[in-house]
Amino acid sequence: MAETDKKLAKATWRIMEQLLEVENLDEALSGSLEIIVQTLDCEAGAVWILDPETDRLSPLTHIGPIDLSGITVENGVGIEGVVTQSGRSVMIADTLKDPRYEGSIFDDQGVPVKTLLCVPLNNLHETIGCVIAVNKADGTLFEDDELRLCERMASLAAITIDEKGLSLPAQEEKRVMISLKDIIKEFPSGESTIRVLKGINLDIYENEFVVVLGESGCGKSTMMNIIGGMDFATSGQLIIEGKDFSHPTDDELTRYRREYVGFIFQSYNLMPNLTALENVQFIAEIAKDPIKAEDALKKVGLLERANNYPAQMSGGQQQRVSIARALVKNPKIIFADEPTAALDFQTGQEVLVVIEDIVKNQGTTVVMITHNAEIAKMANRVVKLRAGKIASIKRNAHPLPAAEIIW
Amino acid sequence: MRNITRQKVSYISIVIIAMMAVTAYLGISYASAGLYAHAARFYDRLHFRDAEVVSTQLLSADDLAELRATEGVADVEGVYTVNSRLVHGSDRKNVSVVSLTERINTVDVKEGRLPEHTNECVLEQELAAGLKIAVGDRIRICGSDETPPEYLQVGDFTVVGIVLHPDLYGMPVAQIGDRYVLVPKDAFDRDALEGCYMKAEVLYEKADGISVYDDGYLKDAKVVTDRLNEKKDARAALRSAEVRKILADKIEDGQRTLDDGKAELVDARKTLDEKTQELLDGEQKLKDGEVQLRDAEEKLADGKKQLEDGEKELTENRQKLDDAKAQLDEARAELDDAKAQLADARQQLIDGYAKIERVKTQVRNGIKDAVAAALGQEFCDSIEWASPSSVDPDKENASASRFRITKNLTVTIESLDSVVKKTVTQILKGTEYESRTDEIIGKILADARYQEIKKPYARLTSGIRQWNSAHKQYIEALHKYQDGEAQYQEGLEQYNEGERLYAEGLETYQKGLAEYEEKRKEFEDARQQLADGRAQLEEGRKLLSDGEAEYAEAVLKYEDGVRKLDAARERLSKLDDCRWVVLDVSGNVGYYHAQTSARNISRIGMTFSLLFVLVGALVIYATVGRMVEEQRKTVGTTKALGFFNREILLKYLTFGLSATLIGVVLGIALGYFVIEKIVLVAHQTFYVDGTMPRAFQPVPTAIVAVLAAVLSAVSVWTACASLVRSPARELMQERVPKAQKKTKKRTKSRLSLYSRLILRNVRSDKKRVIVTVVSIAGCCTLLLIGFTLYYGITTAISRQFGDITRYEQTIRFDPDVETAKDEITGILDAEGLSAAQVRMENLMAEGNGETSPYLVIAAKPDAIGRYFTLRDAETGEPFVPAGEGIYIHKRMSETKGLKTGDAVTLYDAKMNPHAVRVAGVFNNYFGTYAFLSEEGYAAAFGDAPTANALWIAGCPDPEALKEKLSPIAGYDGTEDLSEQRKSADQIGSILTLVTGVLILCAGMMAYFILLNLTGMYLMQKQRELTVMRINGFTTKEVIRYVSRETVFTTALGIVFGLGLGALMGWLILRFLEQDHVQFVRTVTPVGMLLAAGITVLFTACINAIALRKVRNLKLTDL
């Protein structure tokens, strides 16, 4: 018991640090939620903020296997709504036995809730949202101490929000392009199998810049391979433009890659026997609706090196040719796998500027894998993967321009 | 080692190509050595002659001694030989009967033993096999007219052994000419030969164990052969003189004998004429006798007829008599019966009568008593009273009715009272009592006694009536009997008369018969005499005809003798000078064939290995080059770290060298155990001496190994050259494609991006592309060589036996047997076969200083045209021989360097030279045909050609035809063209095998090398291809992209391959050709198409295997 206390006390202390000292409130809140989820060993958690104008709750940050981004809930509906409306904490130790439980967004999104804590964010005047943590990983039920930790965190958060003011980004209604539901990927390893992706739920919206962060081996490349149409999921559902792509044929995948997707690789992978321009043209020839190869090169600022062979260019230049090659197809989405990993800071930044430009000016969605957390700052959303699961999805209310990113 | 495991396929490909090169060269080289060794062993074992001296007019003992005395000659042995026919069952075969030698050209007894008696022989193995003659069989040796050949004493031989003879190393397919029947020297008529031999075998002094194919040997032997040649003219001249002398003496002897013979003939004629007259006389006599005999025979027949009639009549009469006798006997019996009955009846009549008499007596007595009583006793007594009478019943008038009472009174029976009255009246008449008659009568009637007789009297009356009736019947019967008796007597008399007449007739008949028999016998005797006479006449006639035949024969013999003598005189007058021919080892066809084969094989080995060596070196170069390229950066790093060039090079050298050496070892093994074996097995069918053991050549093997190592090292070195030259810094950087702006601009406008990319790919990866092209070219070359060989032989076979030679059998006959041709033609006509008459001679011909056998054909143009198509070698136009000069076949013109207008000397069977000029060259693939027009033949030989063979075609059963022809005198056997075809097919099957091996090699080359190269290519392009796939290129598009280069390299490879293959195929065919064998050398479009097609197929298969990689590309592996 004493140990639990100690643990909770330590967590409280860390939450205080996060909320009181940090400059960016978004991060502070998501960091705090992360501490709670870690400390209580929960399956998922979320911070919901009430938009008084629409009287709807939307997730500020969330952790867990499901993507809640873009979901809004009516105030008073579901456990999150009830808590926000009433302004009172609720702990439902066992959802099956407690008649007060009337469902949660987690249930709706595919995480059946067994036990939960939901605490309102109460400032001095009103309730501005709630914090919810569901399901313990060890299968036990929540206890009162744990509720108190949440309440403490909620109080601190509410105070901080009060102090610093929280400006919620305007909730644009973005169209979902790609949707992953419960995507599981296993690789055979000897006689057993290794489950690399353990149930990924993620939506990718139109014209957004998503950065996928994660340690080596966490499954980010595997996930990207599946989204990019280079690999199949073992199970789960992949929906692209509303069409089920869970079990595509090789032809469908090829057509998808050909018409819909552009790729940028860490190691550029240019054809050594083609010039920069030819490398772009080579791909343009198979595209359905390509832009001019010269224009693509111009966009990446390499028109003057059009007739150079890859071996005659620097890494950054090669990577830019590679980006031009992805651009020339005029794709809806570009996947970039550690495009700057092999580059020095300077050239890396050049490349990022080009990518940023693509998202902003072309309306292309870019999904970029990186292990560089700094680069994540320029993303609209940051998806963190850990051990084959989505650890968190954070919305950057204010993405930094590429030029300002330093690492 | 790590390199090797990583580059497994490349390593194996180097091993394989090195192995193939070494296999091709060494395997074939070993085979060539094996062929030489096998032949050399055979010749060494059988003490093969180093030279053979043949004389056109026999070799005398002096000649042999002179040969022996030549410097360098170790031994000389004379040999008898004669060409003749072997007859075994219905088989006839031209053979050489050769005397067995003791020291030179000895035989190898394979079965049985050597002859011990003059009527024993041994047969050359293939001769025995061909005719299926076994040890113990009997054979006959004769000339074409079935008589024993000249100089041979014995005609019938028992085969006691099967042998190999060094003169006959080649099988019949490889060595044309007659096979040997070997007999003891004594089987030859040594007296007739007068101590001379047909040829002499010469053995040179030479080192033991030296091969007859050894260059040193050939050089040394030539010196001695030249010495022999120097002597030959002088010796021949001597021999000529000697022969002339002998011939002149013989003619003189002959003339004498003929004269004697003529005298004898005259005598014989006279005797014969006398005998003829005698015979005519006898004949006349015989004719007369025959006429007489015929008359007698007629008479006899008449007599016989009469006798037969008489006999018939007699028999009839006899029958009649016998019938009459039987009737008579029957009548007699009946009569006798009747007589007996009559006697009985008579007796009864007599008995009855007596009974009646007794009653009558009783009555009379009564009367008497009554009278006595009436008239007194006295009176009574005075009356003569009748006594009882007897009766003869045979009297017709006999009757019991009359009753004699007294002597004078007889009454008929009436009433007793009237009887008494009559009696009393009677008695009293004249007497005293007459008056009283009535009274007395009354008294008597009243008397008692009288009363008493009344009763018996009544009985008497009925008795009398009965008796009279019986008597009457008796008389009737008696009459009847008497009539019958009379008739019988009459019949008897007639019968007896008949008997008498019959006896008379019989006597006459028997007399006649005896007379006939006698005449008959006389006739038979006469006939026998006549038959005897006739037989005698026949005998006489036969004797006479024998005599005549004998005489005619004698006349013929005499005339023959005259002719022979004339011929001999003419021969003497025209007698050619004796000529010697000295043959060295190459003069033996078997030796020459083996030598040529071995040489050709070794050349083919060289040709093939050049191809493999070229490809091999390039494969090593490319493989190592690519490794170097791949490991450029590593190498650069190593270099930068301070390794020496030599240390880096060593790594690649080890890789290349070890693979090469493993390949060499495998190649040696494969060459030794497989290729050599195959070649030897294919070739051993051409030679008699059984299985050919494999040969191994250490020195060439070592040289090949070293060369391979050097070549491999050079290839590696060349491949690594840039590596060694470039500084580490450069190596560690990516390579920049050498793009020249000029070319780029030029190509840009014309070529698509793809084509440009492929061209640049090719340019940047020259080594691999070149090796790929070379490998494909090599593969295509092998295939084209294979198909060129295959079509070269099959087309040659079909042209030769489909277009050129259209006869199927050659029926040989002896033109000297005049009837032979007509008899054979008669049988052929009956079979419905039409034959072309040709003159066919196996002649030696010399042109441009080289001697070779020609099969010279001379016939009428239509005869040739019907069964043989001559096509001009230049234009291909058909023609028929005309005018003077000889037409030779193309191969002959090539090998002997003869062209139209060149002089050729033909040597006839007696080795007399006849000069002709080449009139034209024609296409021919098998055989050594040469043609002369009739005019040309006459011009060359002085006489018009007489046919000695018939060409036929379409015979349904040649064996049956042979059987039919074999009894014909002068029939010399039938040669089937299918034998020649068989030998061509044998070459064909070997070449087909070679084609198979080549296709296999091409397949192996394609598989191991192309797969390696394509694998290499794909490995190199893997990243590019993955990027393409990721960017949405479909698998098909990617494969198309990859295949473009393959198509390009394959096309280029096929172009080079077809060129090289055509050249090499042509070369190899030329190497394989022999004097009598030519192939169709032009590469057929079909062959080219097949080679190209199979190459495409191979590359397509290899690519299909390799391109699976593209399908299985893992997009996530980037």
C-alpha cells in the first residue's frame, strides 16, 4: 500500500512539473495524460475539451490503440459527456456490474471498457472537459487512490488551462483518406510468429502532415508498408477512400501505388543510369495524371541539375530528385521513410522545406516516418508507436515551420 | 571461402565452363590418342608389314632376296594371293585367298586354330561374321565360272579358325575391298607358280614398341621405302624378260601337244563313222522284225478270239448236258418209283386173283359135288373139271370174270343159277342125260350143297369186280409207265449222244488251246528278241553319241588350245613390262582410315575447345569483374586501410583459379570417362579389334591445366585491372556513368527513355553484357554446329540415296561367261525388273601424285541416267557422261586437287596405266564413283566396255532373287546398296549422337552460365526494380524492362552464334569428311532456325527461372 502511495505521489509530482513548468500546454496535457496512463498502467486514456459554442467535446490528446482524432461527442452523452456536464468524477470499477455506466466513446471505437475513471476538468467557474482513463493492463479494477491521482491531475490541468488559456484549434471537418482498423501484422519467425503490429487504429486525413515517431523496431516501417501498399496486413481492415483495401490483389495494390501514392526513401534509390530529369520522367511515364518532370524538378529547386546523374549530385540533391520523382505522379499521398536520416542538418532541412511546401501548396497528404522528435513539431499530427501499438496521437495545434526546426 | 559461398552460382559457372573447355579438348584429344594407341597395338601385335611389294608378274625368289638385301630391311616374306569367290550355301562372296605367313602380317586367332592341312583355312573375322560362317563349316573357293581359281590346288576347305589380319583393321564399312580367306602355302600350286609369289611383305629394322603412327617412325620408314622404290624398276625389268622366256617355251610345248592331239582326232573320227554305219544296219533289222511281230500278234489275237468263243460254247453245252442229266435222273427216279408201285399192284392183282380162284374152286367144287350127287360120281369124274387157273395181270385182256368150270366151259360170271344151268347144259350136251338136263338142273339147284356155295359165290362177284377195276387201273398205270420208260430211254439216248458230242468238242478245244499257247510263247520270245535288239541299238547309239561328244569336246579342246596358244602368242607379243608397286603403311586402307579419323577427331577437339576457352575466359573475366564491382567500396576501404594490391588481387585470383582448377579436374575426369568413352565407342564400330581402351595423356593434360590456370589468372587480372589502378578514394565512391553529352543529345531525339536506359545499362555493365552475348553466341554456335552436322549427314544421305544413286542392287557377273548376262536378264525379266547394264571396275587411280581407289562406271548414257543422277558440282545441272575423259566426284577433286582437264592415270587389274583427263566434276556424297562414257572408256582402255554388272531397283525380295541367280554360271553375286547406306547411316547415327551431346552442352552452358549472368544482372538491378515496383510499375512492366536487355543480348548473341556456328560447322564437317564421304556443308536455314529457336528457348527458360525473382521481389526489403 505504501508502495502504491509512493508511486502515486511521484506521479503527482511529475504531473505538477509538466503542467506548471512547461511552455506548451498541449504537450503538457498530453504529457500528463501519459504519466497517468503509465502510472495506472491503463490501456487507453484521453483528455476531452468542451467547445462551448457547439456544446461538443473533442479530444485534445489521447493515448491508446484507437485513433480518436476528429471525433466529437455531444455534451452529456456517454460517460465523458455525463462527467463534463455534471462536473463530478466517476469511477466505475466494473462496467458490467455498475448500472451507472452508459457507454463510452472507447466502446464506440472498439475498445470495450471494463473499468474506468473519468474526472472533470473544473476551473473556478465551469467544467471545461474531462480526463478519462480506461482498462488496466493487468486486468484489475480501478481503486479510489487512483481516482484521486486523476482528480489531482485534472485540478492541476484545469488551473493551468485557466492560467495559460487553451485555444483549441478550429475543428476543421477533414475527409478521411485512409483508415486503419485493428491492423495486425505478424511475421513468421522459426516456428512461432512475431506480431509486429498488434492492432493499429489510425485515420489519415486529407491534406495533413502526419509524422510517425517511434523507436527502431516499433513497427512504424511495417505500418507504412501496409499503408503504402507494399505489404499486406495479417488481419484488420484497411480502408482507402472509403473502399475496403484489406485484401487487395497485387494488381489493385500496384494501381494504388501507381496512381495514388508517391514514395521518398532514406537512401534515395535513384536509377544510376538516368539523369535527374530522366529519373523523374521514368516515373512520370507510368503515372495517370503526371505533372511535367521539369516542373517537378523546379519545385524541388533542381532544374539546373536536370542533366546530372545521381552520382554527380550531393545526397540532399539526390533526395530532392527523389522527392521530385514522388511529386511528378501528382499523388494524393506521399510516404517518406526517414528522408533526412542520411543527410546532414543543412540538407535535411532543405528537404523538409520541400516537403512542407508540398503539403501546404499542393494539398498532398504526407506521412513521414522519422525517429527525430524535433521534426515531429512540423507535423499536423504526431503518431507515436510503441511495441506495435499506437502509444499516442497528438494534434499539433500550431505546427512549426520547417525552417525553424533545429536538431 | 566466404566469397565462394556468396557467389555460389558464379563460382559454379566458372567451374562448369572450365570443365566444358577441358572436357571438349582433352576428351577428344584422349579419344584421338586412344584411337592411335588401339590401332598401333593391333599392328604391333600382328607384326604389321612396313611395306608391301606387289608385282604385276609375280615376284621370284631372287626378287625376295634382293628385297631382303636392302639396307634397313629386317625381314621379307612372300605371300600368295588370288582373288576368287567364296561359296557357302547360297552365299557367294568375292574374297582374297591369301597364304598364311609366319613372321610378318601374322594373324590373331580369335576362335579355333590355324590350318594344319592344305584343305583347311581360316577366315577373317568380319568375312565369317558377314556370311555367318562358323568354325567347322565347309566352304568352296572358286572362280566366277565355279572352277577352282588359278594357282589354287584345293577348292573345298574346312574352316578351322576365325582370325584378325593386320591388313584388315577396318570393318567392311570403313575399309572397302575383299576380306581374306587365309590358307596354308601348300594350298597354292607352288609348281605352277614356279617358286614365285604374288606379293612380298617387308619388315623394317626399327626400335621395339615404336608406334606405326609415330612421326619418327614414319620418317625413318620413308627412307627405307624410298630405297625399295629405287630398286623396283630394275627388278621389274628382269622379271619381264624371265616371264617372256617362260611364256615362249610354254607356247612351243603347247604347239607340240596340239599337233599330237590333232592326229588323234582324225583317228577317232574314222572309228566313229564306222560305228555309225553298223548302227544304221541294226536299225533296219529291227524295223523288219517289228513288222513280223506285228502280224504274228494279229494272228494270235484271232486265235485267241476263236478259242474264247469255243470255250464259251463248251461251257454252255456242258451246262445244258448237266441240266439234261439232272432231268433224266429225276425221271429215272420217278420211273423206278412207278415200277415199284406197279410191281406191288401186280402182286396184289396176282394175290387177289388167287383169292378169287380159290373161291371159284370152292364154287366149282360145289358144282361138282352137286353134279356128282346128281349124276353119280362116275359121271362126275368123267367130266374134265377145270383146275384153278393162274393169271398174268400184264395181259390186257386178263379178267377175273371168266370162270372156267370145265376144260371146255368157261363162263362169265353171272348169277350162280345161270352158271349152273350153263355148266349142266354143257356137260350134258351129247350125253345121256341131255334130255334130262332140266331135271338134273333142277335137282342140282335144289341140292343143299349147292345152297352152301351161294354165299361164297356172292363174295366172288364183288371180288371179281374189284379185281377187274384194279386190273384196269394197273393196266393204265402200266401203260403210262411203259410210255415213261420209253420216253426216258429216248431222253437217255439223246443225252448220251450229247455227252459224246461234248467230249468231242472239248477235245477239239483243248487241242486248239495247246496250239495257241505254243504260238503265244513263240511270239513272246520274238518280242523279247526285238526288245533286246532295240536296247542294243540304244546302247550303240549312246556309245556313238558319247563318242561324238567326246570327239566334239576334244575338237573344242583342240580349238581352245589353238586359241589359247594364239592368245598366248599374242600376249607374248603384247606382253606388258612387269611393274612393281611398293606400298607403305598408309597404303593400307585400315591404317589410313584410323589415321585420318584420329587426326580429324583431334582437330574437332581443337575447334570446340577454342570456343569454350573463349567463352570460359570471358565468363571468368565477367564474374570476377562483377564481384570486384560489387565489392568496390569494400575493396576501396581495404585499400584505404593499407592492404597491398597483391593481397586484394590474391583474393580474386584464389576465387578464379580455384574454380578453374576444380573445373579442370572435373573436365579431365569427364573427358576421360565420358567424352573419350563416347567417341571411342562410336569409332570402335569401324575397327575389328574389339573394345578400345581409354587412353590418358599426361603431358597434354598438364599443359592444359597450366594453360587454364594462366588463362584464368589473366582473366582475373584483367578484370581487376581497374581495381588495382584506381586509388582507394575513387573506389569508395559511386561510379558515374560515362555519359557523353553528344551521344546523349543524339540519341535523345531518336530513342525512347527505355531504350536509352538499356543502352546505358549495357554500356555501364559492358563485361557482363559481353559475356552474356558471348555465352548466348556460344550456345547458339554449339547448336548450329550440331544441326549443321546433323543436316550435313542426313541431307547427304537423302540426296545420295534419294536423288543420286537410284539403283538398289548391283548384280555382278563374269562377262567371259557368255550365257551369264542373258540368263540373269532372263530371270530379271521374269521378275519384272528392268536392269541397266554397266561396266563397273574398282581401279586404282593416280592424279596429282596421289593414288586412290575409284569405282569406275562405264555404260550407255541412258543406262547411267536411269539409275544415277550426275549433277555438275558447280551448277547443279544434271548431265550424262559424254566424249572422252573421266568424271570424278567433288570430294575426290578436292582431296586430290584435281580439276577439269587434269590428267589422271587409271591402273587396270594388271596395274597397266591408262591415261585419261578429268572431264568434269559431279556431286556425290558416299562412294568413290567415277564415270566414263562408252567412248571415253574405249579411248582410255582401247576396247569398248563390256558390261559386267547390272543395276536394278525395286526388287521386292533381293534375298530370293539372289537364291534364284546363284546357280547361274558366271553370276558373281549381288551387292546391295543398302550396305553402303548402312555405313552412311552409321556415320549419321554418330553425328546425331554428337548433335545430341552438343545440344546438351549448349543447354548446360545456357543453364549454368546464362543463369549465373542473368542472376547477376537481376541482383545488380534488384534495388532499381524494387523502386520501380514500389512506384507502381506492374510486375509485367518490370519484367518487360528487364527482358529488353535479354532480348537485345539474345539477338546479338544469336547473330554472332549463327556466324560462328556456320563457320565451325563447316570446318568440322570438312574435318570429318573422308575420301569417299562428303557431307552437305552448307548450313541449312532449318538448322539456323532451329539453332536460333532453341537458343531463344533456352534464354527464355533461363529468364523465366531467373525472372521469378522479379515476381518475388519484396518491396519492403528496400
